[in-house]
Amino acid sequence: MGPTPAAPIKRPFEAVVQDHGATVLRVCRAVLGIHEADDAWSETFLAALKAYGELPADANVEAWLVTIAHRKCLDLLRATGRRAVPVDAPPEEPSRIGIPGDGHADILEAVGQLPPKQRQAVAYHYLAGLPYKDIAELHGGTPEAARRAAADGVRALRAALARPSMKSHPTLVPATLKGASR
């Protein structure tokens, strides 16, 4: 009998946050918008920290985190309808630490205008890199429906970004919306 292969070793949670934090933030921003994304990001990693000990060492951590982020985003979307809208809020100060998606407000705005299924399919596939099979599991649909929602979303984004008001960044459309079919 040969030696048994060593079981995979789980990385420290801090390394998981470092490796996947930007992806989770991009997904949260695409689904919720800039203002609510920080709360969803924080809640995602708080929930992940509590459950990390039970996660198998060989699990797909990024997919697991995107699933948690998806659920936290849905929770915040539901809560938004029950909460008062603040008025006369002070303007947001831009971060100087380089937040993912910073400088592409037109793209984030266009993504925010998509219907929820398209917005989520685009965010999960093109920003988080999830295959359509995983997106279908999140939404309870089929991989084909997830692919269709993402394709419709990308078509709508290209149309929105091609409008004269969005012409200030003509190079953003191909670079940002390219993605291998998964």
C-alpha cells in the first residue's frame, strides 16, 4: 500500500477575503448598486466567517462566497422596500484605496438598469466568473435560461453603452463585456 494523499489544507480566512473580496464586491455592486454594496459585502463575509469552519477544504470557495453574496443581496433588496429613503444625504466621498469597478460608473449604472434576472446573470457570469450551471442553481432555473438572461443583459448593456451619452468611454464595451462562454 502506498502513502495516502494528504487532505487539502484550508487557507486562513483572511487569505480568502484577500483573494475573493474584490469579486464579491463587484457582484454586490452589480446587483445592488454602489451605495448598498458595501453592506452586502460585509454581511457576506460575516456569514462566511461563521460557516467557514464547516466548509470542506476542497470546496469551490469563490462559488460559495458568490452564493452567500447572492442571498445577502436578495435580503437587502427585500429590506429596501420596507425602509425609509434618506433625503438631503451628504455626497459620497470617492475612495482613494482603489475599489473594484471604480471609474466605470456608466457601466455600473447601465447594469443597474437591467431587469433583476439579467443583472444577476451578468454579474455572476461576467464579474464573478460563475458557470451558467451554478447561476441556474442560484436562481432555481436551467443553465440555458441563465445563459439567455446573461446574453439578453449583455445585448441591453451594449445598446445602452452605445448611446451618445455613453460615448465618452467607447473602449469599455468590448473589454468589460467580453467573457468566455461557460
